[in-house]
Amino acid sequence: MLVTKKIPSDIEIAQSAKPKPIGDIAALLNIPSQYLEEYGKLKAKIDWRILKAPFTPEPRAKYINVTAINPTPLGEGKTTTTVGLVQGLGLIGKNAVAAVRQPSMGPTFGIKGGAAGGGYSQIIPMEDFNLHLTGDVHAVQAAHNLAAAAVDARIYHESRWSPAYFEKQNLKFLEVDPYRVSIGRVVDMNDRALRHILIGLGAKADGTLREARFDIAVASEVMAILALATDLADLRARLGRMILAFDKKGKALTAEDFGVAGAMTALMKDALKPNLMQTLEGQPAFVHAGPFANIAHGNSSVIADLIASRYADYVVTESGFGADMGMEKFFDIKCRVSGLTPDAVVLVATVRALKAHGNGPAVVPGKPLPSVYKEENIELLRAGLANLRAHINIIKRFGAKAVVAVNAFPSDTPAEWDLVKDEAVKAGAVDAVVTRHWEQGGEGAVALAHAVEKAAELPGECNFLYELDESLSEKITAVAQKVYGADGVDFTKEAMDSLEWLEAHGYGGLPICMAKTQYSLSHDPTLKGAPKGFRLPVREARLSAGAGFVYPLAGDISTMPGLPSKPAFMGVDVSADGEISGLF
């Protein structure tokens, strides 16, 4: 009788771990106790003011960015690889720190599940990581919704009282145009029914009747601001610059105009402090901010990286989705703010995703994986390698050194791994290794750690994709052609009008934060591999004045995801003694 070994779930592995007290984790980085705020035994916040302390050293760590090829909807293990690499670096004697985003509960309870990593390379306690943690996402939600409520309150009161009434209260009569309100509400759940709503129903005292919307909380500009702010004063200034609405003459009205920026900052004061957790093997992990990469810039906070870079040998920071998405924004937005530039870039690839890019059958969450992904198929894999080569070229275009991490799945074959590694090196990667960190933890990532160590010592540079003084349309075209491989860009009239308005009002010098699908180098998720002969359609261009970028919309991107027919929350439960099950 064949006896198969039961593979424990991610949460079973996490719950079987023996984590260290969070004070011991902070001691690994020599974080002074006065800057550590413990939340129970296993998590803490680090006060950002440590960056202002006279004893704080200059950045000294090797700075490593982890990105990926275009993924399948199941994800290819980028966070798992980030954690595994930190564990592997620990095993070769390096004091390494992971820096990752806090996940939204939308994906956690929707399709993708949590984002703490997986197997024996995850951040613990994974239940805290994937749920409330220290309340940062709730703070973002509260601050955003306070701003939205401030706008509707002003619309209501201005409909009732004359300008003289406001003057008596030392308030400016804003003349808010109820049909040009920029800000909606947010909630940290997938809820498609809230994408388009009517508010103000009922009596006159219930507010002005108008169309509105909900976005998912991590798509809020407040979240993008949290990830980019460098200190409390910067956070306050950025929140004040948020455009919430327009007046009846077309003038932009900011959070400062509505008098709500100070209160928003008060709600966000503690959220500005990065969260400290640990890997399954006891290395420090910073978990802070969670902007989506297909809507916002998709990177964890600047503050977390700035702190970690002063107290560790290596900082391994993850960018959302592929090199065409989070990594491009990592360079062109985040690095411009932080002043840090990577010493190497790890590109995560899987045989499964590369077969999908070879025009393999669709990978659909909740449905059985087609057989071609569970057996050797060299021809299909070879056809999909164009996507790998394209992403290596994107990394090289920024002047960075690429190390390809082939995240091993049990159904892969050595012949498939060898093909991916050979093609990666031919395309210009410094090295390519197979990693087994999901199954083996740090031991499975030692080869990757050695490859990253060598790559980080090689000479390199950081080349931004465009100069900030170029026009907005030139910046968008640069991203489309140099990163996506498009022949050019087709702007709708609405998009061109928006770009002209932005430049006329002083926003032309901002970087670009493209909103597009993560599943293709193009705007079309069905175009796999490295598509050619297409033009990028830009239907709209929106402004995040507080975050400090312009985000063009290419293709159909929703800022409020929906739940699938069998969402992940159906498997989550709690035992009588409080033990959570079903998270993944």
C-alpha cells in the first residue's frame, strides 16, 4: 500500500513554529528600545523618528528588489521567494531583512488568499499578517472616509446657507460642484455591488443626491501616500494636497481647502510607523503599507526601507506583480523619493507561468490545473520564454543586474529547469538558480542567496526610464514602448484633455503610475508572451496630487474587485480555543 506524506497547509506550518519574542528580533537589528512599540509578544511598530536620531547610521545595506514575470492568477510565489531569500541570506551569515506590503483583506478572502509567503518561507504570525495586524489599513480607511464625508457635508451645508454664513465662522465658501467630486468611499473588502452607487437618498437632511462609488481601501490615495511619505510632516503635506473635488468654476479643491487634512494626519499618525514581524526562521521582516501594483505603485513603504537599510546587511524589498508593473514603479517613483537604488534585482519565474505564456490553456482559480502544467512539455515552455527574456530586458534597461529565481513546483522536471536557466543567462541575467524554499525554507534558497551576494558586488547603475521634465504624454509613451513593447500610444480625447489640464495646472513634472493588467506585458490580459504590433490605449489620466504621480488608465481596470463564486473566506474558521484555520 502506497502511503503518501500529508503536506501541511501554510497556516499549519505557521502555527507549528516557535517564534522569538519581537524584542529579540529588534535586537538583531540593534533597534534601540525607545523606538520599539510592542503589540503583544510577536509584533511591534518602529517609530519612524529613529531616522532623525543622531546615532542612526547612513544607509549601508545591499538593497535587493524582488520582482517577477507576468503571473498567472494563482501567483508565482514572489513573496515566498522574498522571504526564502532572506532566510537563505541568514544561513550564509548575512543580517537580512524582508520588506513587504501588508495585504488587503479583499484578496485574502477572495481568490488569491493571503500574502505572508508560504510553506516554510513565510512571515509569522501569518494570521496577524493577513488580517488586521496593527490596524494600518483601518487607519487608511478611516482617514479616507473622513475626507469623503467632509466633502458631502460641505455640499449639504452650502446648499442651505449663504456665503455670509460661512464668513461669520471664518470659513471660505467653496462652491463645491456636486457633479465633480473626485473622492469616493473605501472599504477593505471585495464588493462589486459598491462600484457605482447613489448617495443622499431619503429626506433633504440626508444629504445631496448624487452618484458615487466605493474603491477597495488599498486603492485609496491615502495608502499610496503612506507608502511614499518620509516623515510625519511629509505625510501631513501630502494628505493636504489630495484633490477631493472641484468648485463650480473648475478649480481643484484639496483636503486642505476642506480643513480635513490635519484630522486625517491624526488618524494616520501611528500607521506611519513600520510594523516589525519575523520570518519562520527568525529574521526580521518589515510589513508596511499595501498599495496595489496594477492601480497604484505597488511597493511597501519608503520609511521601512530607509530604516532597514541603516540596520541590516541586506534589505530584500518586494515589488507587486511583474517587472513591467511594480518594478518599473519601484524605480521611477519609489527610488526617486527614497534615494535608494537596488544592487540587484531578483526575477521570479515558474515553469507554470512560462507555459501559460507559451499559449497554454487558461489557469483559472478554483478549477483543476490543466494537465500540461503538471507534466513535462518542453515545446510549450520554450514558446513562453519570450516573456522571461522581455522581463530580463526591462531590468537591464534600468541598468540593474538580474538574478532569475526559478521557483520550483513538484510537477516541474529537471529538463524544464535547465531550459529556463540556460535561456535566462543567454538573455543577460547574471545568474539563474532553482529555488526550493517553499518546501525547505532557507536551505532551499542558499544557492539563490549566493547568486544575489555575487550580483550585488558587481558594478551597476540606476537609469530612470524618463526625465521628470518631459511631457506627461512623452513619459507614458516611454513606459509603453520601452517596457511594454508597444508600437505607440493611442490617447482618447478625454485622456488628452486631462493631460493638458494637468500640465497647465503645474502637475506636468510628476512621474507616471500606469494602471493596467498584471497578466500581460500589454494592456490586454489575453496577450501572452512578449506581444508585438500593438498600441497602448489610454482612456483616461487621473491625478494623485498627494502621492505625487499621474496614473493613466490603460484597458479595463477596476478599483473595486469582486468576489468569486467560491471565495476563500468559505474555508476560514475559528476553533473553540481561538485557533484560526483555512487561511492560505
